[in-house]
Amino acid sequence: MLAETWLKALQEHGYRLTDARRAVVEIVALAWRALTPLEVFDQARAKYPELGLVTVYRTLEKLEELHLIQRVHQPEGCQAFITASQGHQHLLLCQNCGQVMFFEGDDLDTLLASIAAKTGYAIREHWLQLFGLCRNCQ
Amino acid sequence: MLAETWLKALQEHGYRLTDARRAVVEIVALAWRALTPLEVFDQARAKYPELGLVTVYRTLEKLEELHLIQRVHQPEGCQAFITASQGHQHLLLCQNCGQVMFFEGDDLDTLLASIAAKTGYAIREHWLQLFGLCRNCQ
DNA sequence: CTCTATAATGAAAACGATTTTCAGTAAAGA
DNA sequence: TCTTTACTGAAAATCGTTTTCATTATAGAG
């Protein structure tokens, strides 16, 4: 299970395993859409009612630092997090239900080379994100 | 001049022309990199010292509403604004000095069709943004 | 299994960015 | 010139996030 992997990773980096952390990790690892810290808090409190919002922030910070989760930029805001993509993948978001999918295989080399030539920029990174409707929401 | 065009557009949409608004518009229209509300405030106060930060927020809101400026998402934050792209253009940002350039001619149709087929999504929008070093910063 | 150092906790306070409220001011059309 | 009302800046309120701090509990040592 993904949650187990994340907890192990936290431990291996010298972080302790606590009930609060476990509750947060389990919610985020299972999420099929990006969750804000407040949403994580609300959902994780069902498992662990003593949980504080501050701990959610602190745990998300560590998960992001270990590249286990990543922040998702959306028109409505940029506070939500989702499981990090592995390797060179990009996001595809459902505009209705928020479902997050990853895809790979973007071949932008030709485009990037042409832009570099036109602008004189040395291009070092790119963000590509798609929005649409998932099968269920069409 | 771009500032004139924006002021005219504001007027045509029923908004009044004031000194505070003129000061904000002139700063943002001339910017070569994305500016946060606070940066706009600081720069515009040189022209119009009575200016309030609240008015900067309110003016930016109207300029965005009229699609004259757009918010720029960056790893460091998503509060800054830049002149809006015209038509189907994307952003290219210098990671060192922040210079913003627009480019067009992204041919993603093949990619989008393949992702749509693979995922079942009806893709309706895409965000593409490039980061690198401009000629001067390399 | 117990002890101990210290990482982690939650509550409250502080913080930065943004929005709202409000009474006074000024743009623009009559 | 007058009048309506959009616009203003200051202050207060709000929202998301971070810091502070005293207490708790994990994890490694003994």
C-alpha cells in the first residue's frame, strides 16, 4: 500500500511515526483528487479526532520535501496536494469532479527547440497540465 | 501605448478614470516581468504617493476581469500578474531575472488526441509554461 | 523493559496576503 | 454647475499559513 511506503520513507529520513502522521498519510495516499490542507484535516479527523490542523501542514511539508506529494496549480487555487508523479509525467484534471490522472509521453523536444531558437532562451523546464472531463463526467 | 488602451477599455466598460487607476495601469502595462500587488503598489506610489494598496488590488481585479492581465503561476508563488497573452499563446519565464515572453505555435493536437484516447478524458484546455534562462542571464 | 533525549504534538498567537466596511472624495453626465 | 454614485484610503475583518511554547510520546540506549 502507498501509505505504508510513505511512512517507511518518513522513518528512513529520521522522522518519527505517530498516529497523527499516520492519519494524514492514509488520507492523502488514497486520494483520487487533490486535497487542500483543510480537506485533509477534515477527512483525517474521522480517523484521529485529536488531530490538529498544524500537524496536517507540517506533515504535508515533509511529504512534499520527500517528493511523495506535489502541489497542484488550478484556476481556483494552488493549495491542494496530490501523490507525486513518478518520472516525467504530467497532470490531467477533471474540471467537474477533480479527478487527477497522470500521463507521460509528451514529445515537446521539437517545440522546445524551436522556441529556444526564436527567443534565445535556454529552456530548462516545462509545465504541462491538461484540463477536461473524465469519462464519468462527460 | 498599452496603458492608454487599457484605460480606454476600463472606461468603455463603465469604469471611471482616476489618478490612482492611471498610476497602477501605467506600471503594470510597462512591466517586463510579473509583478505582485505589493510590487505594483511600491512602484506606482512613486507616481502617485497617496495611492492605497487596496486600490491596487481593486484595479488588478478589474484588469483581470477584462482579460488585459493574467495571473502567473510560478514555483515561488501565484500572486503576480503580467499583461495577458493575445490569442493562443503560452508563457516563457526566465528563472533568473523573471523576464516574461510569450510564444505560440505549440502543436499539441497529436499529443492531446493520444492522451484523450488513452484516458477517456474529453480534453478542453491545456496549460503549457516554459522556464529557462533568457539571453542575458545565461 | 525502563529510562531518556528530543522530535512531534495541539492550542494560541502571530503573520502575510487579501477582502470588506465605511465615511469622505471626485469623476462624469445632466 | 449640480448631482449621482463610483471610487478612494484607512481601518478592521478574514483567510490560509507559520511560529511559539509547554506538554506528550517515539525510538534508541542501557
